Amino acid sequence: GEAFPVRVLVRHPMETGFRRDYDGKVIPLNIVDKLACTYGGREVFRAELGSGIAANPYLVFYVVAAESGELAVEWSDDRGQSGRVVANVKVE
């Protein structure tokens, strides 16, 4: 029944669309726009991110451990790429 921290590091360049490459061309927008976490099949955290977040976003949030179950974090970016990681939480 205690809260525990969930730490998530998403490896992603998080391009704002404002930077330019060495040839002066605009580097297109490419950001993680959605991140969600489920625990035991229920959504426990959701975030909508914007261009103000740094590359490789790091998030920390807390979840209450009521029972053992699967903790899954999923993200997607504005180009349709996505990622998912799963951990099993054991409550004793």
C-alpha cells in the first residue's frame, strides 16, 4: 500500500523545429508527445509533452503499490514512432 517512484528516461532527440543543421536547413519537429503508464492494467499516469522538454526526457512520478502486477510505460512521438517497457512489481 505504499507509494514508490517510477523513473522513466526516454531516449529521444526531441527536436523543436527551431534549430538548423550545418547547411542552414531547419531540422523538422520531432518530439515525444504522449507518455502513459499502466499498473495492473489500469492507467496510473499520463503526460502530454511539448517542445519545451529537453532531449532524452526524464520523468519521475509515484504509484501506490496495492498489489503485484505489471507496470508498463508507453510513449509515442509526432512522427508515429513509439516505445514500450514493462516491469513486474511484486508486493509482499
